[in-house]
Amino acid sequence: MDFLFQTWHWSITGFLIAMIMLTLNYFGKVFGMSSNLRTLCTIAGADKFADFFKFDVKSQYWNLMVILGAMIGGFVAVHFMSNPSNVSINPQTIAQLQAMGIDAPNGKLLPDHLFGNDVFQSPKMIFILLIGGLLIGFGSRYAGGCTSGHAIAGMSNLQRQSLKAVIGFFVGGLLMTHFIFPLIF
């Protein structure tokens, strides 16, 4: 029973994601988180100001369940499945983070310095979050979808533009991790 309350192996979660994608494909649905933001903006009335938000919003109501599921899943993961005993972080990674002033996770999956509530007390961190959010929003609109939409849905449908987007996501992530992140911290 301990299996249910610790982080799951990638092969199990990968299999579950594949089953969800097959089910969505069977019903003719396309998965992606950024499309939910478009739906929420349309519901809020953004269609009166921009043509991008003029679409059949009712056809996307099912996808709003993804947001609800992500919130419930996040709550369950943090409160009931946050035993990272089967997650090992490379000691070199821990040393690199400590050199930047970021504490080791110390038995948690994420360091408090980056993901704790104290982040909201630092003007620098709030600024980083705001700029990061704007860049993510711009990037997902420019790429025609977000990482989940392209990497999970688009790649499973063998879409060429998703392959290009995922390559761009990885290159951007590598550049951020190795060059920009150390400059910020």
C-alpha cells in the first residue's frame, strides 16, 4: 500500500498518460492546458475585444475538467503522495543549487527557496514570476500550444509542428538552466 503514497515510477505514469491520450483521440478531443486559458478568457468576455477569443466555447467545456483535475491532483500529490523516498537527486545538482544559495530539498521534492510561500515576500522573486508568466504566455501562444499540448498530445499524434516546438522547449530549458538561471540567482 506504500506504493500509492509515494512518487510513482515514470513507466506507470507514462502508461496512464498514454491511456488518457488514446481515450481522448478516440473521442476526437485534443489535450492542452493553454487552451483552457483561452476558454476562461472567452467566458470572461475577451471575445468582445479580440477575434482570437471568438470560438465555440461550449465545445471546450470538457477541457475545463483538466484544470479541476490538475488542482485536485496537485492537492492529493502534496498532501498524500509527497514521500520522495524513491527520488534521488544527483549530489552534484544539490551542490550547484547550494552554490546559488538554494537549499537542498531535504526530503522534499522541491526546494522551499523556489517553491515555498516565502517567494511572495521577495520583490525580486515576484518580478521573476511575473516576467516568467508573461514569457510562458507569449511562448505558448507563439508556439500554438503549451508544453503539455505539444509534448503529450501533439507528439502522440505525430505532428511535425509539435516536434519542432518540443525541440524548442528543450533547447530553451537547457539555455535557461545553464546560462540564465545562474545569472538570476
